Amino acid sequence: MSQLLPRNTLCSILSCISMVLYCGCDRVVQQKSGIGSNGSGSLRVSDSAQPADPYPDEIVSLTRDCETQIKESFKQYPGYKIVCISVAAERNCTGFQHKLDLSDTIPANTIVRNYNGIQLAIDKDDVAFLTGTKLDYVKGPPGGFKFDHPRPDTSLLTEYRLKAEEAARLRPIEEAKAKQIDPEKAVADLLSDRRQQAYDDLRLWWKFNQSEVWSEYASPVRSVERYKLPTGKSITVVFTGSEGDSGRGVDVIGDDGRNRPIFGGHNYIEEQGNYLDVNGDSIPEIVSDVLQASDKNRDITATYFVIVPLDSERPLLSISFDRRQFSGNSTWKWKLAKTKSGNSDVILEQQVKNKWVERARFIWSKEKSKYEGPSGSSKDGFIAAPGEISSEEIDQFFIDATKE
């Protein structure tokens, strides 16, 4: 498992990093505790610094590129001679977040290791989790510091252990409350002024009756919509997220209170994303794209476009395109074109000499109830399917990129 700390941002690790070592810019991130330079450029060591005996001799190793970049940062910012490393539990794809800072003093509760002349101050609570980790620096753009973990076991994090102990204590209490919840009534109440309480009740009910969809992270309800299905049943769509968030979480709930899985976990709509009826059935679909990487070659990425219906786990259309080096610029895009019949065509365009040229068009067939269009190939620069693209096809699409 690896995480890349981008060089060009302080707030993102492929969308979720904070407090990174920021090089090649006009400032350095300091400790949140407010520790800073004393103005003389000298090194201050806090009285709370402790001997390093009970811990491994080597906790985090550095590659040569990493050493070089850190030493360059020290030259650029005199007075900062210590690299502080810690880990925090985060609501992201990995469940944890590395923190990498420059400091002019050794923070409390850290263990210091000298690696080829570089002082690493590692949070004692995170030593077990970080032991064996290699810190690298990847040149960009985008570039950044990259943590390579041999075994990223979050149970080794003190923060997670304490959370687990508290969760175990509360579980019997929550289970008793969940037994008192009527899921069908909670669904009905989602369209009332009790919608937040109804949603919280359903989340607790899911925890003990549908644990595979339950998440410990709660969000406020933004809005609720209900749609009648051809079967006569209904689905209720709950959009969640705090004001100011860049996107919206989506839960699709049946009349019985059960959470209906959305294909590929596409239960999140970016602010610039689409939520609209593309096939004229009066029930909106989620239209989105995600960055796709190959397990065989992490340096190659592509864009994975998908149209996901709310009442089915099978997508209406999937397209993989814009295959490129991770640091390369995007030269493809997709767009929707509304037709006279009320459906939406999906158009793929490629940038050629500063102009966008149409490469493929996918048209909804009402008679066949599916999108029709070219299946594409590696030579075409995209592959597509009226449904899900197989993992074998995806793998081959990325393998072919290495031959070009």
C-alpha cells in the first residue's frame, strides 16, 4: 500500500492529503502546535524529548531521491532540521492519512531516528504502524512524497484501537436501540420534517441488519427524492453532505428500509457531476467518471465513465478512455447531448491540435433498452460496453498502453 503526497498541494493525497511537506513553494507547513523558528536559525529541542530505546533501530527508511529532496528543503528553509512523521485516522479510501511536516524542534511524544544525517521525529503512537515503511520522492508533475507500506494494518494505530474499544462498549446499547426501529416507518418519515432522525435510525438499523453497507461516518441529509418503479414499488434517494462539501453522498433505499447497493460504489456525486434521466424512464441516473489505475502498472491511468441506474446494480454504459501516464495531461473528454426524444447521447471527444474532435457517440435505444455504439479498442483509445467492462478487458487495455 502506498500514498503519494503531491508536491503541488497541501490538502490532497490523490484527493485526501493534509499537512504535507511542501517543497518548491514559498512556505513550509509547521506543526499545528505552533512550534516555529526562534529567529536565530538554531535548533530548539523540547524538554519532553525522550530516549529512543524500546523502539526499532529503523522505523522509516528513505530513498536517495527522498533524502535529496528533504536536504534541499532544509537549505531553502534554514532553521528547519527535523522531519516529523505521524498518521491519523481519516475518512478516505484507505482509512488513514500520513502527515509529514518540517519543524525546528522535536515535538512531544515522538521518537527520533537519524537517517543518513536527517532527523526523523516519529509519533510514538504510530511506530508499530509505520515500522518497515519506505519514504520516497517522486518527481513530477505532479510529484510528491510517497509512503510505501509493507503491511498497512490500521489496527496498529492507537487512534483506531481506542475507537474499537469504545465501539465494543457501545455495541450492546446500539443493538438494543436498533431492534426498536421500524425500517418501513423510517423510510416513510424521510419525506417529513423528521428526515434526519429517520435517516439516522436507518443507519443504525443497517449496522445490525445490513452491515455491508453501513459506515461509521454520518452526514447530514441535504435532500430526499422518491421515485415509483414499474413494479409498483418505490425507491427513496437520500443525498447527504455538509454545506460547502464539493459533492453529495447518495443512498438508495427500498420500501423495506434496505439500502440498495449502487454499481461500483458510485454512491457519490461530485458538484460538477450529473444526476439526470438519460434514458427517458423518469428515474434519474448517476453519470460520473473516476480515475482508473492498473494493478499491473500504477504509472498508467485512464478515465472510467459510467452511467449508473438507481434501480439496478448493472450500469447502462461503461467507457474506459484517456489512457495516459499518471503525470500526463488529459486529452479526452465526454459530454452529454440531449435529443429531441428526451434521451441523452454520450459523446467522446479527443483534443487534436487544440480542437476537440468527436471519436465516438453512444445512442440510447428505447426498443432494446440499452446504449448502442462502438465497442472500441486499444488502437481507438477507448473501450466501451452497454453494461460493465470485464476486468480482463480492462487489464488488456492497460497492458497495450505499455506497448505503444
